[in-house]
Amino acid sequence: MQIVINTYGSYIQKNGDCFKVKTDERVFEISCKKVSSILISTAAYITTDAIKMAMENNIDIVFIDEFGDPYGRIWHPKLGSTTLIRRRQLEIAEKEEGLRLALEWVKAKFNNQIDFLKRLRQTRPHKSQKITSYIEKLQNVMMGLDNLSGTIEECRSTIMGIEGIGGRIYFEALSFLMPERFKFEARSRNPAKDEFNALLNYSYGVLYSRVEKACIIAGLDPYVGFIHTDHYNKKSLVFDLIENYRIWADEVVVNLFASRKVKVEHFDKIAGGFMLNKEGKAVLLTDFNSFMDESVRYRGRNIKRGNIIQFDCHRIANNLIGDKNETR
């Protein structure tokens, strides 16, 4: 499970093999064996003993800003695996092998979006025709990926152009499905220009921290990506890989609106847009963490949805070094 610290002035300390958390409202303890990460989104205190126990138990401590974006983390200094994995990342980035891997991830994102719209269509028969038109548009745009060959450097601008077109179609479809009060014009980042994007941005930020952790544990270099370029201090691989999992955040947010859990009181107006307040974050993270803890069928096994990211990162790492016994 994930400990989320969302109350100003909270205090985290070690008590035996448990984390003891104190807030103005309550005090509780959680065994370190049950904790996967600690997410701190407000001013809080954490003791060095608690940090040491987290490091010893492979628990990362992530600090996120008011928009949900990670700005720092505490993690043990060891490499997740052999340095050969990182060398192979660099090698295939300049080969057609790197392009094939990048296209696999982009196509997965398109297919996830199409499948999600199909599921939404089943419960909204009165909007079926319009949803179908969006699905067909996405399918047509995705076909532009089929004939790409060469290296990622040669195809990067084409891929990102196709992604951009697909994204505009997809989010137009989601806006169409929103309650009238919460329809939005387009994707907007920080600050979000509407409530939908405020929820989505925060969800993506939390998801981003999970993907980065999975990369580190698997021995993948978060900074060596394929689609996203290697700008200074940019975790390009995390931006690449998260495309496979954004659909989970999309689904949680859409379902929050569908179940009428979203209230205007969950947001604060800021210059240029909106941000989630404490109450809004609590509503979102409760559903998001429950969704990630659900057991699903994946590649022939039952696995918690949140563990799929780690499973995939290990599979990618093992494929890079040719460990065929671990690539299923």
C-alpha cells in the first residue's frame, strides 16, 4: 500500500517495524512490510530513523508539488541491476530495435484509449454513434504508425505528430462524455484550465512516480529514453513508459465524474486555472489507490494492477540483455 501524507504539519516516525503517522486528526501505525511507497504532498516532518527503515525495505519516499508532479525522492543509492542494461538502452536507441520498442508503447497507448472508449460506449447507448466516430478516427490515425521504419531519430517527429492528433481526438471524446458542468476544451497542464485536467494532472504525477520507481528497481536508466529526447535532467524513459499506463489515470478520473464524486468544492481557483485542494486530493487518491490494488489477469497470471508496471520494466530489462527465460 501507499502512505499518502496530505495534511499540513504531519509527522512520520519509526516505531519498531512500523511507520507511525501523526496528524492533527489522528495517529496510526502501519507495518513497513505493507508499505510500497510514501507520498508526501504537503509540509510534513519525517525522522531519519523512518527514512532509514524505508531504504532498508525498498520503500521510496516521493515529494510531490501542489499539481501532483514529483520534485524529489529519497531512494537507496544502489543500481537496480547490472549496468549492461543501461548500456543496451544506449545501443538500441540508435537502432531500428529502439524504434520497434517505441512503436510498441505508442500503439499500446492508442489501443488502451480505443478499448476504453468502447467500454464507455457500452454504458452510454444514447451516445454510441458519436463515440463510434471518435473510435474510428483514432483507429485511422493509429494506422500512420504501421509503415514507419529506420531509427527513432528519423521517425520521432512523425510519431509525436501522430500522438498529438490522436490525443486531441481522444480528449475531445472524453469531454463529450463529461457532465455539462465539467466539459473542457482541451488538455491543459500546469495550471489546469478546468477541473477535469486538474484531476488528470495530479493522477499523472502520482503515476509518474510509480513508473520511475519501477525503472530504478529493474535497472533501467530513467534518463535514457527513445521517443522523448535526452534533454538535461529529463527522465525521458519515464515519459516514454508512462504512455502505457496513463489509461489507468484516465479511467479513475472519468469514473469519479460518472459516479458524481467530483464537487466544485474540491478545487481552488489559482492564477490561470484550477488546482486540487486537500479534500479533492483525498477523493482522488482513495479511488486511484483502490484501482491500482485491484487484481487483474495479465500475461497469463493474476497480478495487482499497480504491480504491472514493475513486471513490465523487468521484462523490458531482461529483453535488453537477452534473458529469454524472463521475457514472457
